[in-house]
Amino acid sequence: MSTEKHPAVERPATPAGLRSQVLLETLAAFAIGVAFLGLPAGLTVGPNWLPLVISVAVLGPLLIVGFFERPKYHIARRTRAGMQILLTAALLSSVALLVVHLSDSRFQGPLAAGGLLRAGALLWVSNILIFAVWYWEIDGDGPVHRHQHGHPATDFLFPQQATGQPFAPGFVDYLFLAFGFATALSPADTAPLTPRAKLLMMSEALISITIIALLVARSVNVL
């Protein structure tokens, strides 16, 4: 009897069946960087082009390698998680700077009328995109794990799951979840099941309501 041990097979970072979904996720991350380009000076820590440069530098090569080679799954996932943490930190810092500068008379020029509306809209859209990617990455321990185990959504309960039929949530499903929660500030048709999902949704709602409250308060002052 042979006792030779075979090395464990490393899971591909981007299975063929997930490539279109991973492409959507990467485009969402790039869109966040583009949104930061439109923020007025003073609302970002560092230059406003930095999030886009970091996204392209980190996710661009990862996307190309994932499509044509087999990078290690855990390295790819940790890289994406690190990218998400950086983008989330950029969003939180920009919202904090908006709160600080909104009452600063020296900063009224960049945030006058259309500038305020543009900044708030860009941060609100970035909030949706960032948390859509978070939901996509955490649910069922990640898209690759879901793909290899029949696409079970274990952190969220989608309405399609109530029918008992197989359901594979795609990135657009998580994008709609993030949009609905940022708009209604409560789950629309998909419920969070785990503590981490609930904490993420609470964070998204807090950021969303902060941005909306700032826009309303500033609009009242302008009027």
C-alpha cells in the first residue's frame, strides 16, 4: 500500500464560471476610485487620485493573472480584502472631512451649491459600491467557496432561497442589496443572518444617513 501523500490542490482564485462576476466586482472597485477623482480638494486624505491608482495597481494585475493563470486562492482573497479595507478607510475619512469642513467658513467655496451636491452624491455612490463588494466577498466565505459548494448564501437570506430552488446570487444581487439598504436604511427583501452581515449593514446605513443628513442640513442653510 502506497503511503505517498499528494499535495493539496490549490483552489483557483478565479474559476471560469465566476470570471464575469469577478470582472463586475473589479469594475465596481475601479468606479470607486473614479468617484474620488470628482471630490473637491480637502475632502480626501492625500491626493484624490490615489484610490484609483491603488485600485488599478493592485486589482488590475490580480484580475489579469486570475483570468490566465492559477494564483493561490488565499493570496488573491487577502489582496482583495486589503484593497477593500483601504477603500473603506478612504470613504470614512472623506465623510469625516465633510463633517468637519461643512461648518468651516474657509471651506464654503468648494462646497457651495453644486459642489456640495456632487461631493455628497459621489460619497453616497461610493458607499453603495464599497459595501456591495463587502457583501459579495463575505457571504458564504467568498465567491469561490460559494461557487464550489453550490452557491449557498449563508450570511444573507435572498427571497429566491425561500422557494427551495437552487439560487446562485451574482454581484448585481449584492449591489441591489447595498443600494436598497442605503436608500431605505433597512433590508428591502434580503435579510442579514450573521453578526458580520448585520454589522456591515449597520455601518452602511450609518454612513448613508450621515451623508444624507449633511446634504439636507447644508441645503437648508443655503436656502
